[in-house]
Amino acid sequence: MTENLSDLADEAFIYGFPLVFNLEEVDRFTETGVGALDAAPFNRFAHATELADPSAKFVSINNDTVYSIAQIDTSGGPIRLEVPDAAGRYYVLQFVDAWTNNFAYVGDRGTGTGAGAFLLVPPDWSGGEPSDATVIRLPTSVASIVGRWAVAGEADLAAVRELQAGLTLAPAGAGEGLPVPTEGVADDISWFERLRIWMQAFPPAGRDREYQERFRPLGLLDHDSPFASPSDELAGALRSGLAAGRSRMETALRDGEVPRQNGWSLTYHAFDYNLDFFEVGALDDERWKLPDTEDRYLLRTLAARGGLWGNHGYEAAYAMVYEDADGGQLDGAGRYEVTFVTEPPCGAFWSVTMYDLPDFYLVANAIDRYSIGDRTKGLLRGADGSLTIHMQSEEPTDPEARANWLPTPPGPFRPLLRVYEPDDAIFDGRFELPPIRKT
């Protein structure tokens, strides 16, 4: 029996990790803030005034855009969102529910860059359509708006700050917020208490509620917490299941079965697990839906662990790489280069950003450069127009390598490619990512 409960706890971890991990970050944003983003209560935007740097300890945070982030709570009623006229500038407001489903997009691709108004309503809302705003129904009463503004260098920040000031939410009063877990639960099993209380507060789609029934023997569907005074059998099963689930997640993140191209893991569809909720700007299209199998839950967990709040493939395509062309772990003790004969085709822009392992954080370096892309100033290209990026921890002595240097951590690292508004050539194989070669 204990072994079966342990296996079930392992499954529950894989199923529930995105919810718990996400809402822990929601809580962090409202209580302490992250990096350049100060803490903001529910239903208020926090605006970064600069690009992210290593002070922002957030998994795979981007260094391409300036963030505007709001945690939304509609349990007290609808919230009105107004956006300014961005006059053609790329921006996106990505809407993410408690389970990390991307369910709406406002911005360049989804709705255009003109001014607009939107009414954010709770899942059970039954009011009429307002004449002056587009309704966006939240799948869960709490959700996140992850806003990204394209910035063309330091001199462009002032213009972005003016646009950020034009983002408004009203009324700003908070609703019920996040339920507080039961006190007295041991730290080593408290993860399951957070899963229990948040799973019940923010029910998912019907198909997922049916799947949750399998976790009833663990007490995850109980109204009152069984984890404050669990039996030895249950506590032991939860501990072993938690350890097994974490190990399975980390192993699959690196070695899972995803399409690969010259060492790169093509996680272009990593965030395409939403099958049920499609509001403005979100595409209800089979091309952007993962198969409805249990594997979808593992893929959702890997997406949250490796890049929480990543976009659907049609908004931004992602590829990551851990190994060089010979299969060796990328490590700052070595020197590497990657040559783009053809740069990634897209409607907006692209970049390669450097992260450490195992946290996927930005790492401080001597020149404060954390990414290289088509908007990076001062890059040197070959006679054929190719771009070679040099990756190493120590500053290169060669002038060309120095101009195109993307500093690495001193130890293991993982670069991540982002392509905003990717061209179809990214997905159909006409564009091929080049290998990273050790020099």
C-alpha cells in the first residue's frame, strides 16, 4: 500500500507542480517583488524601469524586454484594464491562469498596438458585454498579466515608461487573494498542503478535475487537511513521492524526448498545453494544442520548471541547449562559438540569452551583457553576413570575438533562444539552428 501511495504522490507532484510553483511566484510578486519589479498588491501593475539583470532571481527571465506585471484577483468582481496606444511598438500582455495556461493575449500580434479597454471577469461571471470594452474571462479567479515591452537601447527606456504609465487597472482593490495553507504541517510535506488548498480554490478544466480524482487516497481532495497529523504510512509516502517526482522532473527537463536539432532542444510547443480556455488573442487551433494524454501534465511541469510564464509558440518560440556539438556539457571552463549563417526569421526580434544551471538565472559578468540578438549594438558580421557568437567566461582577446562575446558563468550553463512572432520556417524545418562548437 505504501509503495502505491508513493507512486501516487510522485504523480501528484508532476500534475500539481505548475500550480504550486506558479502561485508561490504570484505570492512573491505581491509580497516582496522580484529584481527591478517592486512588490505590488493584487490588481496593480509593477513596472520594471530597466532590462532584467542578475538581481532578478526568476527562472529563465528574459533580457529582451522591459516587464510590466500584475497579479489579478477577480474574486471581488470584474477589473477593467486599459492599454495605451503603443504606435507600432512590439509589446504583449500575456494572460496566465493559476495552472499556467496562457488563455489570452493583448498586444502587437493578438490585438494590435492601438489603445484599448478590456473587462477581466471571474470564471462564473454572468454579466453582459460592455459597449466600450472587450470581455476576457479568467479560467481561475486569480491570474497573472505578464507584460513585455520591446526596448531599443537605454535611450528608449523613457518612451517605454510613458507607455507603462498608460496601463491601468480599476478598481484596484483586492479580492480574497491566495488561501493560506493549514498551520502545523511539517515542512517536508507542506508542498502537498499547498497543492491541496490551491487545487480546491482554483479548479481547472473539467477534464483535469476528473484526473484529480486519482489523488483522493492521498487526501488532496479532503476539505480539512490530513497533513497536519498524517499517519506514518501517508507521511512516508508523501516524502518519497516528492523526492521521486522532483528527480523525475529534473531528469526529464534535460533528457526528455523532445525534437532536437544540432544539440538544441526544440521546445517550440512547450507551452501549448492549454486545451480549454481561449479568450482574445489566443488561438483555438489544433496546431497549438498538445495531445490530451497524461504526458501533457509532465510537459506542463517541465515548461514551468524551465521557463515559467513562457508564451505559446505562435507568440514566441523557444529552444534551449545543454551540450556542444560533440555532446559535451556546456561549461564556462571551455570556449565555444555558434555561427548563424541565417538568422532566425521572425516578425519581431530574436535573441540568445545565457543562464546558469541548475537555477536558470542570469549571471553577473564584466560587461553586463546577458543576451545577444538582432537588436544588439556593435556586433560584427562576416563577409557573407553571418553572425558568430562567442561564449566563454573570460573576456576574449580577439577584437571580433570581443564584440560578439556572450559571457558565460564559470561553471555549467544553458543558453536559450527566443524568437518573437516566429516565421513558419522556424516550425517546418526550413530554418535550422546551428550547433555550438567548442573551440
